[in-house]
Amino acid sequence: MSSCYGKNVKISIFGQSHSEAIGVVIDGLPWGFQPDMQALSDFMTRRAPGQNELGTARKEADRVEILSGLVNGKTCGAPLAAAIKNTNAHSADYENIMDIPRPGHADFTAHMKFGGCQDVSGGGHFSGRLTAPLCIAGAICKQILEREGICIGAHIDSVAGISDDKFNPMIVSAADFERVLANGFPVLNAEAGEKMRAAILAAKAEGDSVGGTVECAVTGLPAGLGDPMFDGMENRIAQIVFGIPAIKGIEFGNGFEAAALRGSENNDPYRMANGKIVTEGNNHGGILGGITSGMPLLFRVAVKPTPSIFKEQNSVSMSKNENAVLTVKGRHDPCIVQRVVPCVEAAAAIAVLDAWLDYKMYR
Amino acid sequence: MSSCYGKNVKISIFGQSHSEAIGVVIDGLPWGFQPDMQALSDFMTRRAPGQNELGTARKEADRVEILSGLVNGKTCGAPLAAAIKNTNAHSADYENIMDIPRPGHADFTAHMKFGGCQDVSGGGHFSGRLTAPLCIAGAICKQILEREGICIGAHIDSVAGISDDKFNPMIVSAADFERVLANGFPVLNAEAGEKMRAAILAAKAEGDSVGGTVECAVTGLPAGLGDPMFDGMENRIAQIVFGIPAIKGIEFGNGFEAAALRGSENNDPYRMANGKIVTEGNNHGGILGGITSGMPLLFRVAVKPTPSIFKEQNSVSMSKNENAVLTVKGRHDPCIVQRVVPCVEAAAAIAVLDAWLDYKMYR
Amino acid sequence: MSSCYGKNVKISIFGQSHSEAIGVVIDGLPWGFQPDMQALSDFMTRRAPGQNELGTARKEADRVEILSGLVNGKTCGAPLAAAIKNTNAHSADYENIMDIPRPGHADFTAHMKFGGCQDVSGGGHFSGRLTAPLCIAGAICKQILEREGICIGAHIDSVAGISDDKFNPMIVSAADFERVLANGFPVLNAEAGEKMRAAILAAKAEGDSVGGTVECAVTGLPAGLGDPMFDGMENRIAQIVFGIPAIKGIEFGNGFEAAALRGSENNDPYRMANGKIVTEGNNHGGILGGITSGMPLLFRVAVKPTPSIFKEQNSVSMSKNENAVLTVKGRHDPCIVQRVVPCVEAAAAIAVLDAWLDYKMYR
Amino acid sequence: MSSCYGKNVKISIFGQSHSEAIGVVIDGLPWGFQPDMQALSDFMTRRAPGQNELGTARKEADRVEILSGLVNGKTCGAPLAAAIKNTNAHSADYENIMDIPRPGHADFTAHMKFGGCQDVSGGGHFSGRLTAPLCIAGAICKQILEREGICIGAHIDSVAGISDDKFNPMIVSAADFERVLANGFPVLNAEAGEKMRAAILAAKAEGDSVGGTVECAVTGLPAGLGDPMFDGMENRIAQIVFGIPAIKGIEFGNGFEAAALRGSENNDPYRMANGKIVTEGNNHGGILGGITSGMPLLFRVAVKPTPSIFKEQNSVSMSKNENAVLTVKGRHDPCIVQRVVPCVEAAAAIAVLDAWLDYKMYR
């Protein structure tokens, strides 16, 4: 059982949707780094619920309390612990799912794993709310990487089948990430964004939900980051990204599309450019053999539609062992893709910083 | 840097394409288990090169030597170490790639990581040959799981854009896996298989290569296997599967397809069937919240086309820092998808056995 | 850098002596267990400062707040996080040691490691105060083990060269542990305890300090617990026990004494007793080859005298690179051995529970 | 279950006393390092059996075969695997201990752990023979550290109660280590060595055995190596050192002796010496708060007398559940302390190199 990740930077995430607090301990951060608390807070806001009409009605201030790890605002070599108090819990909304599991959610599987001991309320430890501590850790790792010239950004790649533009895989840069943030809605193409919003509201009106995809880029990486076989960049990123609820797939570079190409189409030839070795395309998503090539690192994840919908659904009573009908209560997003965007950045930041420290070790 | 994987069953893979030997140490296997050496050998043959006209001309007996870990043919609690001697190495074929990296391969990235110290010959530690020790470990884990009623099988899902049938996600079983094996070529639909073979030979004739996808299923799993957040089944499987060279994407259940669905379409409602709780569909691929639901576990991976092609390609001379043209020599598969099939099974078996031991721990 | 320990039960300890809070996240606890909060509180009191005239004047309520991990008072499979607010910090006392390191303390080494970024105040993350979260985790693990019939107890073995009686290595039991607790001062022999107290007060009167040894026993263990080579019981216990500040040595069974014996004297012959295989002596301290024999597990640790003494000491100014004289301020125990007693129990409990889960995994 | 150790440099040891081979995989070695194979062989000879009349009659060439990890004699970033063939196994000698466990050995505990599946022959995976792969890994790590100016040496501290001189804790250096090696018998004081040899032969003549202690020093360490709490130098070294069979205790610096001192006696004051901060004594053994001080790192371990003696011993028949008398056959050392000396150096070297890489990571 493990809500722990990392080799050099080790995170240990705790909390349930309705527990006293949620939070994270980050062991192994480089010392002497002064986190920008405003930037941290802004990052948390991107993930927070209740930002607009597209999201859940649950409004949480999500105020991050630093419990330890800083001296005069700088990391001091001691683990950085941070917590967020849970203040706005409606546990009563969850009484029925104690017995009647929500389709598409972890209610049933957690019940089977923990023999009925699991925290049902609000989804417990399986709640999307637990991505908040991931974002705390990720925001700090991201800031540390930025100091090294490594930037991470993501955007909605699609929602309900409506596609945004893609990052340019050859020259995506921090400017693109800022452009995404400047939009209220994290897309590159504002028009596509409008269509997505309409699709979300349409689903919401029907008590239904939509899914989507997120594209993430890491720029400024040197060639040579990542390790062979099971600690390659793909392995590291995939392991942490699947820790975000609702993610069901990940692909690097052109991913599944590569499967239908010929080698001569898919290979990215090398060429000299300004005295540096680069590739002519970036089908490989900046990773070959698990190791960075110096090109932008690119990956895409699939986010399933929010399982908590307000339509009546077939389910079972686990106590009575009989079929039952479920009507979900509570506050649920008709689309979580926009909130997954910062979570994916956070996950990538933690994985990349951990690999970065391994990279530095042998130099 | 790590060619190690696992928490309870820990594998440590060693070797280079042309080193004295390649192999694996497996620490933490359940004891008292008698591996079926013939079944192990048969499994290795599925991965081995030189099986037919579709593959590389390199023929390796790939005879597995057990160095330790067995007493009277049974696991004894000591680590099981196994090695395969490298007998058929043509290092001279690799002289030019020392300086001129092959597009799509790890030559350049390994060079940047290891500062020129890496083993270039045959791809060194990054060679597809290193999937042989993975298959040794996987074959043994698979046999142990079979004793528990857990079966693992995979097939080619597509090659060069030509699709095989899918496993039936509700009732896939060991019988389907046997059906795949009975074919010389690991597909469900023999006709599709013929088209794939033709596509591979067409690419080969042009000195080119093709990619594809592999679908893998795990049956017989109880509900409740897998752990929260970073040790869920998706995380565990993804981390090891990306250790297989050329894999660029993974999706569980309907994966990327789910992104375009509504929640009401994608959720799998529960129902009672023969006194057991099951789902009405299996879009979730047998995993919710990282934990198994008791339905077949299903995932799909993308395999890029073999990067080593015989067509002339643009590259660079790393020593001269100038553009160069590369002609790859050596023996290379025009398609590795059929050989990736057992590797994916092996990776899944190791991940599932490791999770299975965690599952047993708390019971 | 790591304040993390454990494979199945993973603890991540955070905090500095004067940070907002100190605490621990415990990942992987068995679920459905109801911690006895009164027993936890009582256990914390044994470690707490300010209990009597022998200790520091710093009085901390050390009230444990459970932030997550329980539902209706029972573990729910989510990580258990607990924190203690720091309320009684006198940071001003530590201003001089910022520049002039205290002999015998981690001031200088932490300065060299963290380049001056470390938290100096109160010893920061190196403070003995950080054993409080260890005790939280240990107290809960201990309670879980007790449910399995495994009991852990320790006592002062010696202080300032004055020896307590030893546990009877053949038949030590929970009754002995209760006897130790019934004393206000954790010894078996009250008379020896009186002499120790006198020695501590004598040292205190001189602004000096004393050290001692602690003996710990684990009873009720089955034979067969622990794993080969680097995960044996000795390895596991030693790794965590050295996490308690001031511990400089550990020995199992007769330990260093064995070095002077002959094999014929040191070996513990087997014999049948009530149908069970036992040993005739317990020089081996209940461990052979890293694995428990079913006899009481016994070990002893050396605790150096508190380095913070009030006598003037030679030191250096790190900023001026010149010799200096240091007068320590703050509140410091003349003897910490009695407070180390529960810490050693806590450390042993965590190590044993972690091994216990490995033991169950293969059964 | 784990014969794996390490975070950055990960070793995985395999083999049984009478298996086909024993060996080790070392993952994560710095690349571009050329091991001195003669020095490796010389180091192995120090551990090898059959060197003189003091040891076992089992003569093993212990020829190390490098299976992978080198290119042109230099580490190449791929795991280094090495094996030693077992050539001189007398399994028949071990038939009786299958049923009648040797007192003081792991026969009984391994039987209880592995339910009778363990390899009994020659002690299986618990044999002292398994220190050979530890020495391979240690010898290579030691050579890498030497390149950084870090030297490791050990000597017999005592045998059968007869004490050697101690290293000078202030100025021990590589010259002392060479002096130890120059003796045929690894002591500082040749006269004490003669007495030890006599004591060993006296025990041997009686079919008995003797134990002893080993002192180990690491010189040339910078201040600031090691990590807080559970990854301090003491924790790291203790965890691996207890992987050497027969070790029952470890102490750092003055260790258990410190327990009887006052703080004013035990603290090592700082002073300036040639512009560098040093301590006036080295009671702390070069470690404070788990972190190196820049003074020599010193520790001492207790080695119990060889449990395999030729005197008749009481034991039990595990199959018949009745008392029995055991006469040990086979080839056993009357004293293993001299052979433990290089093993302790090897263990220390692996732990220090692993910590060294963590140290470099943050610089």
C-alpha cells in the first residue's frame, strides 16, 4: 500500500476527502531554496474546485500550511511538510454509497481491498481532492526546476472529442505555457476552448459528464537525463501520473500513432543546428531508451469522464447482495480535465526533479 | 540508474547485447515452487530471434542456465539467478554507430548520459536482447500465478495499422491465450495475421520496418488487488512495461477512447451475477482506483517501428560535430511486435505477482 | 537524505525542534485496527520532557493530533498522519550555536552538510524532540503487534556505569515490562534505580551529563521472522535504532561478550520442551542468520551522555575560523537514557511490524 | 526477503554454498571506472578459505568472472555482474543437519522460515561463502572511493579475548592499512597476532572455535556525508554489516564505552588546525547526527565464535521431534575473524559509496 513516490525526493501523501487535513511530506528537497509562496498559491488555485460554472460547487480555500522544512522561508534540509485543513465536508451526501458503490469510482474496489474499513465519505483517500497535496509537492519541485532552466506546462488537449491545438513539439517553450495560463481556460486555441466549455455545460445540464486528454511538455532538459530500463523517464512519469485519479492512458511523443508508421517515417534523424545535435522531428517525445535527447519532452494522458454523474445508474447493494439503483448526491465536476492540467504538471515536476538529482549525482 | 524493479519480488537485470552473459537475479520468490523448465524454455522461444522469416537473422539458443535459487528443482528462498551466454555477437557490425547514432535508438542519448563510456556494440544494455532476462523472470512469476488461478496472455492487437480482433473484455480466459499460442503468429484472427505478415515482409523488402500494438489480459484476479495512488495496478504495470524497448504508450481498459465518452457511457454499472458482484461492461479494464475489480484486467501498449532500418538515414558524427549519413548494418527485425508479446506478458506477470504478495500480506 | 523508513509500513517523519509542528505519516498500516488513544498518550508521556527533576525544564503537552487515516477511530487503509504542535520554543537560546557549534552535537556536521541552510534552533531536525513522531508511529505498531501476542519492552540497563538487573533472556515476558512501567523510573531493580537517579542529579549539579545503556526485549515472536542478509532482524532493527539521536552502539544477544567465548560456550543447544523446539540458553538473542528462533529477541544499545552540557567547552567560530569558548544555553536533560527507553521500544515495534508483514506475505 | 542493498549503488547477491555459482549484480556504479582486476583478486584472496592452517580445509580458487558491465575494462553504465563457480562442494557432509540443526547456525531458523524448502547443503544462502560476492562488490566500491581519496581498512581488534592495538582515531591513515596487510595476519601488533594464532590453534585442537572483534576505519571523508535520521552513516553501515554472518554487535567511535562517561569527557571539542575545523578527540568516531565530521570514521564489530564446531552438541531431530546429539562434519574455520576483516571493509565501502553519491547529488 503506498501513497509514497520517489527515490531522492520522496513524497508521502496523506489524507481523505473528509479527514481533519490532507497534506504531504517531501523528504530530500535541495536545501537553500526559497519557494515562492504566491506562485504556490496560484498553482493551487488552478487545481482548486469551485473556480467557475464548469466545476463542482465545493469551494475550498485550500490554504496551504507549511508545518516544517523551512527556515526564514528557505528549505533547510529537513523534510518539508504541508497540510490543508478540510473545512467544507458534507459527509451526509455519501451515506448511500457506503452500501451502493458508484459505477466507475473506487467505492467497490476499495471496499473489497479494505474489507469495508475504508473511508467512504467523499471518496476517502481515493478522492480527487488528494491531488491537492500532489500539487503542493509538484509546485515546489517545478519552481526548483525552473531555477535550472527546466519548465513544465500542460494544456487541455481535448474535451468530449473537441481538440485543442498541439504544442509545437520542436519549439514549445515557457511562452506557450504562459499563453495557456493567460486564458481562463487552459487551452492554446480559444475557439476550441469555447466549444469545450459548451460541451461541458451541455453534459452538466443532463446530469452527465465528459472526459478528455491533457498534453504536457517539459522544456530545457539536457540530453542524458533518465536511467536505463525501469527508471527511464517514461517509467518514472507513468508511475506517478497514474496516481492521479481518472487517468487511464499515457503516451510519449507520437505514442500510439507511431504504431501505424514505418521506421523510416517514425525515426527522427539527427542534424547539427547551431553547433548542437538535435533531431529533425520529435516523434520520440524527447526520450529515447528512457533517456532525454535534449528535445522537448512530450506526453499525453487520457482522462476518463467524471464517474460521479447525477443520472440514475444501475448498481448493487453490497450488504444485501442484490441489484439496486443509485442516485449520486454530493458536488461533482461535470468535467475534471481542466483541473487535471496542473496535476499532470505537478506529477511531471516531481518525476523530473527526482531524475534530475540522479543525473547530478554522477557528474 | 536502475535495471531493478519490484518491492517483494525484486528483479535485477544485467548484461549487454555482446557481454559475456545476460541474466537476472530474482529476490523474494515464494519458496517451494517447482518451475516447469520446459514451459520456461517454450516461453523463451516465443521471444527468441530467428524464429522465422519475419525476424532478425541472429539465432541465439538462449539457453537459460540457473545459477542459484533452486534445490531439487524447487525454489528455496535464496535468490534465483539465471544467465544466458552470449554466443553469436557480431560486434564489428556496430563500429560506425559508435560515432554516428542511429535515429530512433538510444545510441545518442546513452552517449550523452554515459559520456561515451556506454557499450555501443549491439545496443549494449539498451538492446532488445535484454528482454530475455525479463522473460526469464516473467515466465517464472507467470507460472506461480497460474498456480493461484491467475492467467496472463497477450496477442498482437495491430501491426502496420492492420487490426486483430480484441479479447472479449468480459469473458477473456486462458482458452483464448492458448488459441493465440496455437497460431504460429500470436493473433486471434488468422486472416488478420496473414495481412500483418505480408505488411512486415513488404517493409522488410524495402529495408524498412513497421510497428504495432499489443493487447494483454490478466484473468482470475480477485477484487482488491493493488494499492492506492502510486502503487495501483496501472502504476505498477506501466512502470515495468516501459522497461521494454520501443514501447511508447499504454492504456488500460478503453483508455484513450474513454476520453471522448460521457460518464453515462463510460461507467460500468454493477450487477449481481451468480451471487457475485460484476460489472455490465469492462471499459475500466478491471481496475478502478488502482485496485482490481475482479473483472479481467486489460491493457494495450504501443510499439514503435524498429528504429534500426537499412535505408540510408540522416544523422551526425558526434566526434566531428557535422552532419553525416548512416547505413545501419547488423541483424534487425523489420517488426518486433510479435516478440514484444511475451515480453509484455512477462512484465505484467512480475508486476502482478509483486502486487499479489502485497495483497496476501494483509490477509 | 531520508527521514523515511520501512518497506511495508513506511514512516516519513517531519519537523524541527521549533517548526510549526512535528509529526509522521505512516503508510501501509493494517486496516480495521482501533488504536487505543489513551495508551498512545501514556506512551508519549514516557518520552515527554519535563516529567521530573531529572529532565529538561521544557514542558511540552505533546498532544498528538490525528490528521488522517482513521474512520470511526479505526485505521482505514489511508496513511495515518499525526502531528504535534510546537508550543514552547525558546529560539533565542540558540543564537550563539549558529556560529559556535556544540561539541558532540550535530551542529557542525549539519552545517557542513547543508551549507549553513540547516535549522539551528533547538537542534532543528536533529533534535531529540524528533523522537516524538517516532514514538507515535512506534506506539501504534506496538499495539498492533500486541494483538498478535507480540510484546515489546525496554528498561535502563545502566546509567553512569551503574547497572540494572537484566531481563531473563529465557523467560522475559510482558509481566516484566509492566514491572518496569510500574516504577516511576524504568528499571527492574529499584535500588539500582535510586543510585542512577543520584548519579544523574550529581552530574546535573555540576552542569554535566551522563550516558547509559538500554536493554530491549521482544517476546511472543514466532520462529521464522526476518529475511536473509540485509533484511534480517538485526539489520532492520539496527537501521532504525540508529535514527535515535545519541545511540552509538547496538548488540544482539550477548553481543560483544560473545567475541571472547568459545563456540562450545556460545552456541545455544536445542532441546524439546513441551513438544516445542527451544534453545537451552539465549546467547543468540533470539536471532540466528537474521531470522527469529522463537526465543525472546534481545538487544542492547549504548546511549552517549547528553552532549549539551552547561560547562564551558572549547569550540570554534565557524564564521571567523578561530577558536572560541562556548556556553550552552537552553533546556537540556542531564540524562536522556530514561527517555530513550520508549524510543527504543518504538523503533523496535516499527521494525518488527514491518518484518511481520513480510512474514505473513508468504504464508 | 532481501539480499539486496543500496539506494544508488544497488547490489543483489545470489547463490548458495553449493549452487552452480554465487555472485552479485551491482547496479548504479559510476561509469568510466577501470577496476584493477589484480587488486580485486588480491582482495578476494584475503577472504578466501584455505589460506593457512587457521582456516577451513575447503580450498576455492574463487575466480571472479565478470559477466557484464565492462567495456574495454571500464564500467559502462550497465549493471556489473560477477560470478564465482562453486567447484569444491561436499554436499554429503551436510546430510545430517537436514534434520538435526547445528546450534548457533541458521539451520533451524531457516527451516522454520522456509518450511523445509531451504538449501541445507553447506548452509545454503546463509553460508559464510556468500560473503564472497559481497567482497567483489566491496572491492570495486573501495577502488572507486580510493580515487576520491577515501580509504578503508580494518584489522582484527581481538580474538579470544586477546587484543590488538587500536587504530589511532585521530590520525589513522592508508599507511596503517598497508601495515596490516603486510602482516600475513591482519593485526597491528605482531606479538598480539602470535598469541591470537596460538589461541585459534588451541581451540582447533579441541574441535572448538573462537570469536573476536574487528575494527574498521574510513579516512579521507569530507565533513557532511550521510543523511538525517534513518540514512545516517551509522544506519547505513549497520544495515549492511549485519549482512555478514556471525556479526552480533556494532559500535561507532567509543560506542558502549561512551555510556559510562560524562558529557564533559565524551564530547570532542572543536579547534582550528591548519585553517580547518577539527575535533580534539575522536570519541564520536567521525559521525555526529549521522553525518561525517571530517575526522576518521571508526567502528567496531563483534564476531561470534564459529558455530560449526566438531565437539558433540545437543540438538533435536526436527522430523522426530525428539532430542538428539549432533556431530558436525564438513570443513569449518576454528576462527573466522581474520576472514571477516575484508568483509567488513567491503560492507563499509558499499555503504560509503552509496552515501557519497547522495552527497554529490546536492552539490
